[in-house]
Amino acid sequence: MIKRVWLLPWIGSLVSLPAAAAWDVNITPGATAISREVYDLHMTIFWICVAIGVVVFGVMFWSIIHHRKSRGAEARNFHENTAVEILWTLIPFVILIAMAIPATATLIKMYDNTDADIDIQVTGYQWKWRYQYLGQDIDFFSSLTTPNEQIDNEAPKGENYLLEVDHPLVLPVGKKIRFLFTANDVIHSWWVPDLAVKKDAIPGFINESWAIPEESGIYRGQCTELCGRGHGFMPIVVEVKPQAEFEQWLADTREATVAQAASATEEWSLEQLIEHGEQVYNTTCAACHQATGQGIPGAFPALAGSPVALGDIDAHINIVLHGKAGTAMQAFGAQLNAVDLAAVITYERNAWGNDTGDSVSPQRITELQQ
Amino acid sequence: MDTTLSQTVGTTDHGHGPAKGLGRWFFTTNHKDIGTLYLWFSLLMFLTGGCMALMIRAELFQPGLQLVRPEFFNQMTTMHGLIMVFGAVMPAFVGLANWMVPMMVGAPDMALPRMNNWSFWILPFAFSLMLSTLFMEGGGPNFGWTFYAPLSTTYAPPSVTFFIFAVHMMGVSSIMGAINIIATILNLRAPGMTMMKLPLFVWTWLITAFLLIAVMPVLAGVVTMMLMDIHFGTSFFNAAGGGDPVLFQHVFWFFGHPEVYIMILPAFGIVSEIIPTFARKRLFGYASMVYATSSIALLSFLVWAHHMFAVGMPLAGELFFMFATMLIAVPTGVKVFNWVATMYHGSMTFETPMLFALSFVVLFTIGGFSGLMLAIAPADFQYHDTYFVVAHFHYVLVPGAIFSIMAGAYYWLPKWTGHMYNESLGKAHFWLSFVGVNITFFPMHFLGLAGMPRRIPDYALQFADFNAVASTGAFIFGLSQLLFVYNIISCIRGGERATDQVWEGSHGLEWTLPSPVPYHTFSQPPVIK
């Protein structure tokens, strides 16, 4: 497509940006057969539009140049011509049919969700993604890891600024993956350009889509349906690995889940809980309640000095586990494990001047969850 | 006694001027006064919505959060869209219709003058209510101008109720305006002004008015369903109660797609008036223009779900909406070809209205091309909800609808005020706007294709350069509108006297009237040959 080279020096003098700056002007051909087909379709339509544009604007500018009064042009007196008018109704119609045929073929392929090797349920949450490998005992959340200091311009921005997560979705090469999309709160949309998959994740609905990634690599995408204040901060990272590495990853992840469950029965000191709780808080809670615990007046309540964080421990645990109906406060009991829950509640009761000294044990959480 | 007298003397008695003081504006039933009110209101809203756009562009000038927080950013994108659609573009077209339709069909006024007063005066209240939400606890609407449920219901700030009432009021105003325009065109045409002699601006407005009557109640319905969900425990859009969030989108876009044609059909009409005037040649294919406009209007009811290709419709649904949407390119193409054929072998001059009209043809067509690309469902999965869509609809709305309004304003200002506007200033305004608009919106195509989602307050580093370019263009475009305001005001205050015909190539009833137009016109119907 068009290279706007002439803009470069001008803009260069306007802003100085990190080296990651790029002038990408087109969609990616991507990493699947379907994504390449979509790319070809896109380019075909683009060039058809360019061709029509050249003809129409050509005639228009030719008239503007030659049929101007200052050149002594006299207006002719014609104002209809049935043959011409029928012709320029029919020609676009034929062009459209020519465009519709390959588009229909591609769409039919994209809708063939049968014979998948792996089924993954993707659930949108405000503002993170949850991936459940159906029948594989794997279930995890994937949240943004870009630190707030980078977003607030207090630290230099990293290479994958806003496109990095703690736990990427891991997929094997060459297998047909079927995605099942749904959402927990509002509508989200899961988009990875390299897989040419964009599907809305809608509460109460299950949508389907599929992809066969052909090359190993890391592919990044973002949520594409406005879902609240964190809409710009819930990226998608897909790591495609060869089959053997994928299986290793499956085994490791399962092992880690078991180890985590075991840690829920261990003894945790107050310091350990607070330390771990701060991490959990910053990835899970800070989007609304803010890293300072001050919340956002009118939208999200402050935790610093709040009656919940300073009051009855079980009531505090209850809100975190089950959410608060009619507000944006989610039920985190289903999202975090007992250790994370215990740690984050302990942190909330001891941070920002909430010096209660209370410590919540993972065992207490497990008890209340039963 | 007086009544009998004025009936016998006919209309000569009605030469009185406007009332004195502010009362003139509050109580007026004169179509010219109400047209003026609509146009000033729309200009004010255009500048308000423009400031919000500049706030958005300033935040997006560089990656990172610099000026506003994400929650306020979302309120700005929402309000910018709502104000521009309902406050700037729609009232501007109604204002132009109020001024021009009676003069073009040879009528003394609008058919329902008191209702006309009411339909305008609802608007300031509706928009005060809507803008006041920005100062409420929890902030104003932050769910985008398309307000998809459940983000706009269960998860909305409390101010959403005020937003719903504001939308209701705007709907009432639009419906009354539309009824008035239809009644005027169908009943008050001068003898001999047959339907197929109507100027195209009148034709496009007649069709637009029917669209408004058809879809504004749908909008009222959908916001009422939201109100019920929020306050009365219903579950229209709440999956947990057996409702359906996708239903919201179907109902909304059944309103929303005709709505985008409501914002472009009158623009087609204005451009179809201006191009023949400055090409000094009759409009090519008048009849086909009328048929094309009607087919666009009919098709607009059959394409709503092309805004929803990613919601997971069944294959048959996707295909139907893809084909129907592509079909719209045919009548739209006919219109563009007709405009070009009108210019062909004309005798063109390039005054400000013509410059705006010509750039309308080019830039609207570019918006049409990206629209055609978006219609291709499999490719739309890569475009949907990215900046490519933002580029597309800004190309059809800014250099489309808004340029046509500016073209119309420059075209008719001499008729309204009796003075010529400052031509060099008008041209400067045009060129700055033209350059600004393209610097702002062209790079957005690239941003979208490269993967930048819309409605995000912060973005990954690979999008930084084009965002900086777009923001620069936005400030050029935004600030150059001050020239427009200055030019209008100085044209009202004085300037070279305008002739009755104003433009060498102008034809039509409105140009037979004196400039400035007297307060009452066509008290006796003109004779149409």
C-alpha cells in the first residue's frame, strides 16, 4: 500500500519516540491458511476500489481541469442518457457479484467448526481473559503485566507495552483449535489478527470460532469491544509451540496447579501473605480500586479506611468471594485460588494505613468456600 | 371584522417584521427564525463536540496516559459521538430544511409552525440534560454512543437515566420535525410544483423524514427497555434473567443504520443543488437521483446487522447482510456517477460552496470504498471495531455530512443575510479543513489495519507515529473552524451586497426572492411553468 515517506521527517521533528515506532499500514497475512485467505480477499477488494477510484476521480479531475469557466469552457446541455445510466448501474452490480463469490467461499470455511483437536473456552472478564482447556484440567486467567508506572509515564515503556500478559494462551502447531467464547459481565471481543479470529464474548451466549496455527511464535491481540475503563488494558497473547513443547507445557501447568493447591494447606506468615497479596492486588484489584487503595470517587469505592477492610473479617471475605450484586464488584471466589484470596484480603487489611494486623489464612478461605 | 378584512385583502397584510427582543426567538413560528435557531444550536454543539474530540486526540497524541483517566476518556468518546450525531449533524440539516424547503417549494412557511417552534425548543433542554451528566457522581455516559447493553444497563453509571430521558426528548423533537417537513412538502407546494420538479434537496429531505419517523420510535423503544432493565427489574438485555444482550444490538442498529442515512441523504441533496449551480449545467440524471435515494432508504432497513458481523450470527444471516450491504453500493455509485457527469462538459467555477461540494464527492466516495470493504464479512473480522471503522465513518460524516452542511451554509448565506461572505476567508477555511480532515482521518485507516482497536485511551508503541499525525491534523481541522464562525458573523454584520440570484448559475424558486429574504415570503404562491 501507500508509503507516506514524505511525512517522516516532518513527524520526526514533532515527536521523538522509542525505537519501536513503526509505520505499519496494512493487515497481517497472519499465521493460518484462513488468515492468508482473508488477507488476499482484503487486497483484492482494496485494488478493485483503487481501480474504480482511478476511473471516477480521473473523469472528475479531467472535467475540473478542462471544463472550467476560466478556460472558456461552455456548458453543454445534456442531462440524462438512459443507456449510460443503465450501464453504470449494471457494471457495479457485476463487480459486486465478482467480489461476493470469493467472500462467500471464505466465510463458509470460517464457519466450519467441526473436527477440532482441542476445545478452549475463552471467557471475558472486566478486564482479563480466562482460558479453560476443556477436558484437560487446565484453567487460568490471563491479565496485563505492563506496570502502572509505564502507563503513567513514570518509567520508560517496554517493547510490548500494553501487549504483555502473565499467562499467555499456549497452543500447539498444526492442530485445529476450537474456541468457545463467552463473558462473565459485559460484552468483550477476542481478536488475534494473526489468527484472523475476532468474535464477541457475550454473557449468556457461547460463540464459536477456530484456527489452525501453522507456525510457532507469539501472536498478540486486544479486546475489541468497549467493556469499561479497562478496555484498553486486557490484551491477548498467544504462544504457539511445537507439539512436544506444548505437551510439556500442559504437564508443567497441571503440576503447578497441584502445587498451588497444596500450598493452601501450608502455614503462611503475615509478611508472606502481604507480599504475595500486593502482587495479586495489583493485577486483579488495582484497575478499579487503584494501586493507592483510593478507588475512583463515584465509580469504585476506596479500600483505604473503608468499613469493609477495617470491619468484620468474614464479611470482607464474603464480598471478595461472592462479589456485590448490582455493582462492578465480581465474585473472585471462582477466579483466584485460596492462597491468592487469603493474601489479597490480608494485604487490603494492612496496606494504606489499614493497619489492622489481621491475617487471613488460606485454610479459612477454603473453609468458607465449602 | 379584522379577520374578514385580512381574508379579502389576502396576504398583503402580513408584511410585518419580526417581534422585538428575545421573545422573537422564544415564541417565533417563522420558519426562517426557527431555521436560524437550529443552525446556531448546531454550530454550538459542533464546537462542543469538537472540543471533546480534541481532548480525545490530545490524549492519544502519545502512548501513555497524560491528560485524562480512562473513565473520563470513555465519557469523552461517548459524548463526542452523541453530540455530533444528535446535536450537530441532525439539527443542522433540520435547520437548512426549515430555511430552504418552504422557499424551494413556494410555500409561505412550514405546514405546522407552532409545532416547529416546539421541536426546536426541546433540543436545548435535551442537551443541557445530557451534558449535565458529566458533572454527576459517577460521571456521564461512558459506554460509547452505541451504548451496548449490559455495559449501559447493569454496569452503567447512575447518570444513564438522564441520558435515556435526553434521548427521548431528542427523538420527540426529530419526529415532530420530520412530520412537519413531510406535511410541508406534500401539502404546501405551489401550484405546478409537481413531485418530479422538486429540487433534490427537498426530495432527499422528504425521504429522510420518512426514515426518521420509521426509526426514531425504535430508538425510543430501545432506551425505554434499558430504563426498564435498570429501574423496574425487567431483563430484556440481561442474560442472567433470561434476556439477550444481542437483542439490544439488533434493535439499536435497526434504528442506527437508517440513522446514518438520515445523516447523509440531505447531504446528497445539498451537493446536488450546488454542483449544477457552479458547473452551470443541469443536474445529470435527476430521475435516477430520486430513485437512487429511495432505494438507498429502503435498503437501509435491511442491512443493520452488518454492524454485528462479530456477534456470532449464523452463516445464513452473515451472508444475507453481506449481500444486502454490498447492494447499497449500486445506488450510491449512481449518485456519484451523476455528479461527475454533471461536471463533465460544464463550465465550472470554484467558489467556496463548490470546493466543499467537490471534496464531498471525493472524500465521501473514499468513505464509500472503505464501507464496501467493511461489507465483506470475512474481511470485516479483521476491520471490525478497529480504527479502520473509525476512519470509515469519519470519512462519510466529516467530509461527508459536515462538509455538505458547510457547503450549504456558504451557498445560502448570501440569500439569508443579503451579504456575500468573505470569499478568500471561505477558501482558506476550506483548504485548512480539507488538509486537516485528511491528516486526521487518513492515517486511521492504517492504524486500524495494523491492529489498533477503537475506543482505547492508550495504545501499543507501534501505533504511536500515526496517532501523532492524526492528532496534529485534528488540531488543524478544529482550529480552522474558528474561521468559519468568524466568516459567518462578519457576513451577517455586513459585506458586499448580494444580488437576488447570488450565483451566476443558480436556478430555483429561492433565487427569485430578494436578498436578504424578507421575513415573509410566497404569501401568494409563485407561478411555476
